[in-house]
Amino acid sequence: MALHRLIGLAGLFLVATLASATQQPSTQETSSSPTVSSEFVKKRFGSEFTFMPSFAPLTADLDGDGVEDVVIAARCKNPLMDQAEHSYKVLDPYDSFYGFGDPKITTQFGAEDPQYRGLVLLIIHGAGTEAWRSETPKSKFVIINLPYKQLSVRKLMIRKKPVMAIYAEEASAGGATSVIFFDGKKYKYQPMGSSME
């Protein structure tokens, strides 16, 4: 009698295990999602951009809509070239903070150190269930003239409200840290230690 119960329980466990396994997404479904690569960057932003695999792409909800966004490190000689065709907006929050950030002019500015010349950040605000991988994301931005050598994404308090922001260790002497964050319309730059009220 005890043996029949044991076999019955083992059978129920096997059926429950198989049922839950069939509800899990298959690896084929998840592996078909696009990943960040040179091809992905060129498809979403144009042939002017070169993906920098030495920087891991960063994901977070940067615009506070509950959908995952992505930040991609890249290089570009002329970010304005494919702006209309690939529906992205070029922003220069770094030079805007210091008084003049018109990308039509500031794209001509070059970093003193050639190692940091042409650095850009590509940001995709996700849409729908595919988030930043969507063929039609919510919006795309190209951030120019931010002299970064290291990047991370963490929370930042702005007006007593936590928002996700991009922290950059800058290439300047002393390696100052700065942050850029989305204000609902565009990305803003702020050196750490300055007031963000």
C-alpha cells in the first residue's frame, strides 16, 4: 500500500514538473531577441557609428516609464549625418551646461586627447514588451562631447525624487565624475558635487 502511494506521489511530481517546464519560455524565443553588436548599432543609428565592445551596454529605465532602455558606447565622426533617416536626436548636454550646446556647432569641437575624440553615447528609450530591442522604440538620442572613460547607471536624487542616471568618470585630469539624466524632454549634464535642485 505504501509503495502505491510513493509511486502515485512520484507520478504527480513528474506531471507537475513537466507542466511547469512547458510554461517556461524556450531558449529559442529569448535568443531571437537582438543583442547589441556592430550590426545592431548600424541598423538603429546608421553607418557613421562604430560600436565599442570594450564598454558593456547598460540597461535601466532612464525615462521613468517602466520600460527598459539601453545606453551604448560608440564612436562617430558626424552624428548629424543620419539623424533624419534613423529618427534620433543629437544632444550636447556637456557643452549646454557650460553655456553653449548647439550640436550643429559643437559637433565640430574636438577633444584635446585623440583617444576621446568622436566618443558618443547612444540611448534608446524602449517601447512595448521588446523594450529597447523594439523595431520602433519610443525615442533615440545621441549624446556628444561627453569625455567619458568609464560608465555606470545608478539612481540619482533630483528634487527629492530618485531617477536613473548615467554616471561618467571623465577623461579630464583627476577623473572627475559627472552625471547625465533625462528631464522628461532631453538629457542634462551635471558635474558631481553641484546642486541638482
